[in-house]
Amino acid sequence: MEQTKPAPDLVEAALERLDGGPAVMIGDTTWDCQAAAKAGVETIAVLTGGFSDEELREAGAIAVFESIDELRRRLSETPLG
């Protein structure tokens, strides 16, 4: 792995460990969303990385939550639920 986000290297390395299983990225930056998209993975974002809801959605987030706690409470509303 020679690059960092938004290069998909780290996401692809994680996918290799799943042996082709389904995946969703949880991130808090636009770079997380972009890296996941380049690896063919959807992103759920949280507003802890200094980016707005709009910025995260424009970068590809399929859902944005105020915090990890909110994500945990509403997990059933995501592809993880």
C-alpha cells in the first residue's frame, strides 16, 4: 500500500480480508467516501471529521449521522441493518 485516501488501497486491503463478502465503509471525511467509492463500496458517514452533511453526501455518502451514537441507534435504517 503506497498511497493514502482517497486512494482505495486501504479499503481494497480490508475487502481482501472479507474474501468477497459484502462491505460498507463508515467514515467521517470526504476522503473516506472517495476512497470507498473507488473500491466499489458505499459509505455511511458521521459528522465527526469536520465536514458538513452536504460535503459528505456530495462525496458519495449514502447516509450521514450526527454521531456514532446516533448511527448505533439508527443502524436498522442503514444497509448494515
